Amino acid sequence: MLRINTRTDLEALAGTEAYAEALRLLRGSMVAKVNVAVYPEGYFEDGYDGPEVEPIWAEEENLEALNLLGLDKAEFLAECERVLGAL
């Protein structure tokens, strides 16, 4: 299991297969699926008897992991392309 807590941890893996795997994992963390459905007041409370609302899933960009490591999105994606090939 990879443990990357700092940018230094990531950079220490450079040139290894673990580095490529870390880049893949970080790239995957850049998008989160979130439920954007609008629910009526009281929907999640006991006793609600209104219509059922199906979730609506949308992808949202999430750069939190990159930000925590002090990585710039454009530079990170360029490094992914260099190491992993075309995105």
C-alpha cells in the first residue's frame, strides 16, 4: 500500500513503478461523483410521505488531494502524461 503524505513522499518514488501507480491514484482522485438531486424539505426525516426522489449523479472536479500535496493541476497532468502516456 502506498503511503503518500507529502510531496516529498511522492517525489521519492520518482522513476519507480510505485511512482506511476501513485500518479494513477492521484489522477483518479481529481473527480468525485456527487448526488446533485434536490430533495424536498423533510425528505430524510422519519414520517416523510412525499414522492421518492432518485439520486442524480454528476462528476465534480476535486483537487483536494493535489492541493494537500502542493501540486499544481496543470503541472501534475503534464507529469502524468510524461510518465503514463497520453491521458
